[in-house]
Amino acid sequence: SEPASCFDSLQSFCLFSSCVFREDGSMEKELEELRRSRPKPPVGGDFTLSDSFYFTRRGIETIVEDEVTQRFSSEELVSWNLLTRTNVDFQYISLRLTLLYGLGIVVRYCILAPLRITLACIGLTWLVIGTSAVGLLPNWRMKFWLSEWVHVMCYRICARGLSATIRYHDRENKPQKGGICVANHTSPIDIVILCNDGCYAMVGQVHGGLMGVLQRAMVRSCPHVWFERAEMKDRHLVTKRLTDHVNDKTKLPILIFPEGTCVNNTSVMMFKKGSFEIGATIYPVAIKYDPKFGDAFWNSSKYSMVSYLLRMMTSWALVLNVWYLPAMNQQEGEDAVQFANRVKSAIAHKGGLLDLQCDIQ
């Protein structure tokens, strides 16, 4: 085939999805410039075998730099926030900035970090002791009130351990019992942020170790929904347990992150439709972190949970806004996927995030 048709075919292949966006010059012109330094083959026209390397490179660049892949790396900052300092990222380093950066390290690692770790340990310890003690009480109204009080207190202590400065907007739209709260997901800390302003029922897989101790203590005082690994694969069982929970108007609203993974505070990825098939009232919540004071995004492929938490505790602060959106219900003739996309768009618009239509799986 002629070179022009090759260009069109490859470009169509690389840009086959709306997720991929790349502003580049003409491929024909780039290849012509590349061929100027090469001798023309005696037979076979203008095509040479080495042209395949050019097409391969362009295809890989498109895959690496597409809109989806960029959402799983840290958000790029316009200005320096005194948290990282390298010769690669910064062309000019003065003595004054170097001293300022060194002073910041002393403050963050020697003063703030020990205090924050102490507060986090106090909060987690009180969560285990408090919920275990409340779990011994009979199922009276006083038990549920004490359970919410203990949970919120523990989460607020942990939030202080992160130096969290949170602004909650439109509190009249806060999730109510018998509903499902859905939010965009940037970090595991999102749970602490939302529970700092109210109590929720958690949904997740049963874990071992320290996380398992916390789960068993929490479920004694509050009806959280924990699943075994095998149960998580049974979609009908998950739907039934969630439906039974929301149908009981005395139970706390369920907190779910429909994206299924953490995204880097710039976009909202496609929502899984499972929580929108139940038919319950959905309470959308938009969360937006201020990256100038610390990178809240958890790159699970790069950092473990412990190393991530240590990074957060050695940042300057955790500054963010939380918006409670009006309750939303599934409309007549609207399926679960359309309902999920409508909720996702509302969250993205309110939080100033990019609304992506791409699924990560």
C-alpha cells in the first residue's frame, strides 16, 4: 500500500478511542524528514524496513501518554511546594531555596511526623477499644448513638493526625439512612475525610492483620458489610446484602467508591454499575484535594499502604473541599449504566474534575 494509506491506518488505530488524545504534527512530514538522511532503495518505492521502527515508536508513545494512563500518575504542579527537590525537575537551585528546603525537611520529619504518628496510633487504638466496648451493649437506641459517636471521634483524631483542613459544602444534602453515598476516589484517606463529618457503613473484603482487627472491632458496634474473598465474586450475593442493608431505614448509609481504584485528583473514571442496580437513593459527593500542600493520590503499584501513609504524614498538610450534591434517583427508562454516568458527570462538574468515559478494566 502507499505510504499515505499507512499513515491514515496507523493514526486511526492509535486514536481508536476517545480516551486517547495527542496533539502532534503531520506523520508524513516527520517521516519525510527522517528519510532525508537515508539512501533510497533501488527497488520497492519509498518504503524501507526501518520505517516500521518509526510506526512502532509512535504507537508506544500514544499508549503511554493517553488520557487514561496519565490519571494514574501524580498530578503535575505549576509551582514548587517544597516537598521534592531534584536537579532533574528544577533547572535553577539557589542557596536560599536549598536552605529553605532543608528547614522544611526538619520541620516535616522531626516535628510534624512524630506528632501525627502519635495521633494516628491514639485514634486507631481508641477505635478498637471503643467499638469493642460498645459492641457488648444490647441493641438499643443508645448503642447506635454511642457507636456513631465513637466512630466519628476516632476518625476526627486520625484526621488531625494528617493535619487535615476540610471545607464541607452544602451540608443540607448529606447522605441519609437507607441510601448509598458514592464519591470519586483519590486515596484510602477519603474514608477518613467523609467519616469525619458523619458515620457510614463500609463495604469491602475481609482482611487479615491489623486491618482485620479493625474490621472485626467495627462490625461489633455497627452493621458494616464485609465479604469474604469468595463472596465478592458472587454478584447476586453482594447485591442482595446491599439491598437488605439499604431497605432497613435504621441502618447507616453505605459508602461506596464506584471507580474501584484511586485516580489522581484530576478526573473521574467510569463508575461500576453494581451500586446503581439496587434502586436505592444515591447521594453523590465530590472530593477535591489541593495538591499545593501534599499529593493525596495513592499509586498502589508504586507505594505500599504503610509507605503511602508515611508520605502523607510527612507532607505539609491535607487541604481539600467536599461537596454534598442533592440526592439522585434512577429515572424512568434509565438503566443502571446511564444512571451511573449521570451521577459521575454531576460529581465531576461539581468538583472541577475531568469527566472521562473510559473504563479501567
